[in-house]
Amino acid sequence: MQIITGIILLISFPLMLLLIGFVTYPLALVFAFVLHVIGAMKANNGEWWNPPMTPRFVK
């Protein structure tokens, strides 16, 4: 999840020249934060959780 967030942030940085990045950058951070909180709550309950929109590099 952090790799995908990093990629989105790297793409958003040059888009700040077009003023679109000022919207996508904070949205990516908030989205990542929410997914981390959901993952932490699932882990606290002992449940396995695969975050959405993340590739599985290791099986």
C-alpha cells in the first residue's frame, strides 16, 4: 500500500504545476491514512486483510 501511495504522490508532485496536484496529493495522503487505520483495526481483531488497489508482490 505504501508503494502505491508513493507512486501516486510522485505523480501528483509534477501535477502541482497544473494545479491538479494540489488536490490529488492530499487526497492520496488521506486515502492512505484511512486504509492504514482500517488495516490496523483488522489486525487488532486478528483478521487478515488485503488492502484494495494494491498488487500482491509476494504470494
